[in-house]
Amino acid sequence: MERRSFIRLVGGGALALGAGTLGGCSTDYPAEAVAAWRGPGNEPDARKWALAHAILAPNSHNRQPWVVDLREPNAIRLHVDRERLLPQTDPWFRQIVVSQGTFLELLLMALAERGVAARVELFPDGEFAARVVDDRPVARVSWTPGAAPPPRDPLFAQVLRRRTAKVGYDTARRVDPAHVRALGDAMPAGAPPHLAWGATSDDARLPALRRLCIDSARVEVGTARTALESSRLMRIGPTEIARHRDGIAMMGVMPRVASALGLFDRERAPEPGSSTFDQVMKRFVEHGDTAMGFVWITTDAPAGATRSAEVWAGRAYVRQHLQATALGLQMHPMSQAPQEFPEMKPHYDALRRLVLGPDAAGARVVQMFSRIGYCADQPHTPRRPVSDIIRA
């Protein structure tokens, strides 16, 4: 919607009419949409109790692309929900597979918390190819009843507290170097040697990385098919948010009024140069300009091109995010530059040069790239119930 059109409608009294349909002006998410963040309570089934924590994993576009099969006793098979892919912004499905890793890591941590010593086999029926996903399981997690309980993971205490702050960070507060170093302590045990991480809060390096975040976001927003993929996942207002419990939740008054009046067209990409485009980009500019540091997770190529490497990257990312939560540090993935759709290629290449250097850029894959900084805690994002991801 063009801003001038909205202003004209407000002047004509349409704002009052639209606001009357909102059922109140609260910007809080509906209670049922965020109920999962209260935890599963006294759920007696250890598998469902663990899954109730795993569904809180960070994931691309909040698609929650997980299906679990519980038909085998004392085991959980994790599959990609192929109804929840992002074929435009994630055409190689790398981010979707990374999201399997975040889920898997929280699942293992939760099982350990319940005294279950789980074994993990990645891709037990064979690894699907790069740029393809199919219905073979990503992982089989199994255990022997009565086995000695494993050590509990201290990061589990942060699972219900973790959130992604998609707002501006405090530019007056520099990132504590000790906090950055501590992120390295959170890497998963047993990870392959090619999994690595890096970070910077160096004033000399930040401007180029900030600019990359903004420029790559402009490509995603300015490419019609990628912009529409995100637009169609917008859940505006409490009714839509409660019904879907996924995607990009929006509780602001302006989008709710526009939606109520039929003026928010989710089937039309914002045109570069339009006021709508500028309003969308304003948020991305704030994200980039207030980044006080960056953290990235990489894997070797060609090993880094395997699906197993992507799962491991997700496991590492969620552990770092939990560590950041314990430290009061915020982490927010800047997912645009690592995306593989053709229009992003110049920024995809620039990201590798900036974080790895020109000599190493072609030898490694940047699986995750996140900004860090400090701000007040933000609301948790909606989650679907556990029952929605269980395959009967």
C-alpha cells in the first residue's frame, strides 16, 4: 500500500473504521500462539516433552519445517516438511536443512534433560543430494531404555528464554570481547573438523559488513518473486497469527488497519522507488546500521556442500544463540547475503571475501551469518503445537 493512499484514508476517517475492526490495539501476540514458550509442564511422554522444546528452535522465515515419526519405539525420526520450503529465497534448500540442525540440537538437549542417552544417526537411509530434499529422514535419534543418564547440558536452561531480536541494537554499547569469545565455547561436541566459526566487532570491518546487509536486503526486497515469498508468509493481526502460528507475525497497528481495509496486497511486490519499498527497507537499514558485530559459521567445500554439514551448522548456530542468551547478547541472522538465488550472487561472493578473505573465499561455505549487539528482550515468535509435526 502506498503511504499517501493510507494518509488520505486516515484523513477521511477510514482509520477509525478500520481500527474498530481490530478488536483492541494490543501489539501482544495471541496467548495461544506463544503458549509453547511456557514449556510442556508435566508431559509424561519423554519424546513429546523433548519435542515441545525442539519446536522452539530458530528456523528460516519461522516456517518450522519439521515432521517427526514416532512409530518406532524409543526413537524419533526427523524429516523435512516439504510443504514448508522456501524455493525462491532458499532454492538449494540449504537454510531449510540448517533449520533441521537447530531442531535436532534442542531435541538432544531436551532428551538429556529427561535422562535419555540418545544416539544420533544422520541421514540413516542415505543423504539426499545438494539442491534437493526428499522424504528420507534427516536423522534417526534412538536410545536404550534403562541406560545410564547422560550429563545435562547447561545451555538447556536458555531454551525457553531464547528469542531473536529483530530491532535496532544499542549503538552506544560495544560488544564485550569476552562475550564474543564465549560463543566459541558453545560449539557442539563431536562436530566434524571442517565446522568452524568466526566473528568480528572491529570498527574497521563493520562498515563494509553493515553495508552488505543493507545491499543484500535490497536485492531480496527488490526481486519480485523473493519479495512475494516473504509477503505471502505475513500473518497480520491476532486472528491470522493464532490460525497459522508460523511465518512473519505482524501486530503493528498500521499493517492491521491496512489489512482490515483490504489495502495490504500480499500478491504484489513493492516496486523499487515506491514509498512501500522504502518503508520495507527502513527496517533492514536499521538492522544493518545498528549491528555492533558479526558472527558466522562456515564449513569446508566440498564437504560444506553436503547436507550433513548443513545440519551441523544448524546445531552450532542454536548453541551459540543459547550462549548469547545466557550472556545477555542478542543474535539475529542476516540471511540475505548467503542466499543462493541468482540475483544475490554478487553479494553472496562479497560475503565470503569479507569474512574469509580473498584467498579462502572459494574454499569454504558460509552457512550462517548473524549480527550481534545489545537491546531489550523482544517477544517470542509464534509456534505451532507439537501435535502438528507428528506423523502418525
